[in-house]
Amino acid sequence: MSGPSLRKKDAHSSIHEAALNEAIELRTLFQKCLEDGDKVKALQVIEVTIEHWESRTLKHAEAEEEGLYKDIVEAYPDRLTTVIQLTRDHDLMRRIVDNLKNLLQSDEPNQRMITLLDSLVIIDQIHNDDEMNKLLVEGEK
Ligand SMILES: [Fe+2]
Ligand SMILES: [Fe+2]
């Protein structure tokens, strides 16, 4: 998981893009359910969306922290600050996903969940850019 494919910019970037596109589609679908007043479907969609963030982006983050990030710091100690910043992004995403799960337990599907989903997407977009531009450098194996 944390092996060569995450070290390769193109392959790594494709993983980001696939997960993010799905997340954006799910967010749009969730909003439509809210607008339609279809609470049952909205509930199903938000559950799938949370599961999506956990099983894709947060799992990917975990693999990076256990493998890629450690390897990079070992090979390029001057990238430690970048790794710390990227790890903080992961933590923010984990906390927002936890927030969503808590909201789901105590509340019906609502607009606040859209705000949280949008926050996840924005943080992930910025995070992915930094991973590509500050962490992985073209030409390095
Ligand atoms: Fe990451
Ligand atoms: Fe990544």
C-alpha cells in the first residue's frame, strides 16, 4: 500500500482524484436528497459518504503516515515540516469525519452536514496539491 505506487506522482495523484471525485458526487447527491425532503434516502447517502471518507481518504492517510511519510523524512530530513503539516491536514479530516458521525447520531440529515462535507473536500484539495508539490518531487524515485 505504501510502496512504490505512493512514491510515484502520477499513480498517487490518480488515487487522490478518484476518491475526491466520488466524494464530490456523493456530496451533490446528499444535497439533492435534502432539497427533495427525502430524509430516508439522505440518511442512506450520508452513511455511504462517511464510509467513503473512512475507507478511502482516511485509509490512504493512514498508509501514508505509516510508510511514505516516514520514508520521505528519512531520505529528506528537510521535509519534516511539510510532513508535520500534511499530518495535521489528515487530523483535521479525521476530526471532521468524527464530527459528522456524531451529528448523525444526534440529529437528522441537515445543512450542517453539507458544510462539513464541503470542508472535507476543500481541505483534501489543498492537501493533495501540497503532497504533490511539496512532498513528492519530480524525478525522484
Ligand atoms: Fe495525505
Ligand atoms: Fe496522498
